[in-house]
Amino acid sequence: DAGITQSPRHKVTETGTPVTLRCHQTENHRYMYWYRQDPGHGLRLIHYSYGVKDTDKGEVSDGYSVSRSKTEDFLLTLESATSSQTSVYFCAISEWGSQGGYTFGSGTRLTVV
Amino acid sequence: AQSVTQLGSHVSVSEGALVLLRCNYSSSVPPYLFWYVQYPNQGLQLLLKYTTGATLVKGINGFEAEFKKSETSFHLTKPSAHMSDAAEYFCAVSEITDKLIFGTGTRLQVFP
């Protein structure tokens, strides 16, 4: 499988605390994406990156920020976690953008209590 | 804006029966279309994709999908279901801005 890892795999955190999720790739792909998966909603795009320091918002970006200081790492930060951010978060990578499809990580299950 | 509609959040079939998962899309430009599969507690895996050329696309595990522009559809089929096909399936359409838009998913159950 493509070299993409997400950490942590599971996390429980308290409301109001900051949380950072990490996505690491070894494929040197240009594009990286963060999605959240919720029942009945499928996957919704939070943020994506098309290069180092180049990021853009997705459809559900409120309450989230991202950073990409190196090609291989894409960080998702919840500045002040809320219960509505309880979800499964997936990172994806792509060499050519969406036309080639994505390779997904295994996901991070985040619970905000 | 582009969008994807998956008809039926749950589909149940008997082992050996035809699998048909429906996907309709909305796009103002020629789309790129994808089907992904997700097994429990795993990430999504690409099943097949349509970009250009032949409208009948074959994927992994015996699945195939046909792009029908006149019907704006990209339905996923498999002639004979296997127990191992039980999973959630997602249809997706590509935006020209390098983003994939996903449908809400269809959970496939296969009964012996």
C-alpha cells in the first residue's frame, strides 16, 4: 500500500482543548486532503493542500486549521474542540489531484467529551 | 456545483445474486467518476474510476461500472455477490479544482 499514516489512530479529548492530528506520507505526492466521515453525510472535505505552504478550505472548514511545512506532513488542528467535531478523520494523498483519485489513510477516530 | 447522489443507504443481497449500487451525479463539465469501498475500521480503497474513453470500466474484485452521460449515472455492478463484498461503498465525482465530492455511501449486506 501507499505510504500514508495517520496519528493518533484513536483519541479522546475534552471540550475546549486543542487537538492536532497528523498525516504523514512517503510518496512525495503534491496533494493532501483532510476529510471527516459522519453517518449520513459520507465524507466531507475540511481542508486540502496543493503544495508546501499552499492550502485551501473545504466545505466544512470552520473550527479547523491546517499546516503543511514539509511535503510529507499535513497537520489538522482543532483549536478548541467541540462535541460536534467528534468524528472519524481521514487523510488522503494524490499525485495529480482529484482526476487520479486518492489514496486514503486508515483514519483517526476522535471523540470530544 | 458538482454533486453526487447515491440511491439507497442500505442494500441487501443474497450470496450469488447481482449487486447493483446506484450513483447519479451533477456536473457542468465532463466528470471524472470514482467508486471507493470501505471495510469496517479501515480507510477507503479505490475500486474503479472513469476518466475518459471506454464507458464501461472494470475494477477490482469483479466490480464494474458504466458511465451513462444521458442518464448522468455511474452505477456499480457485480454479477455474483460474495460474503466478502459486505462493506460500505462510496461514489465520488471530481471537481476541476482538484477536489473529490463524495456521496453519502451505500452499505452492502450479503446474506448466505
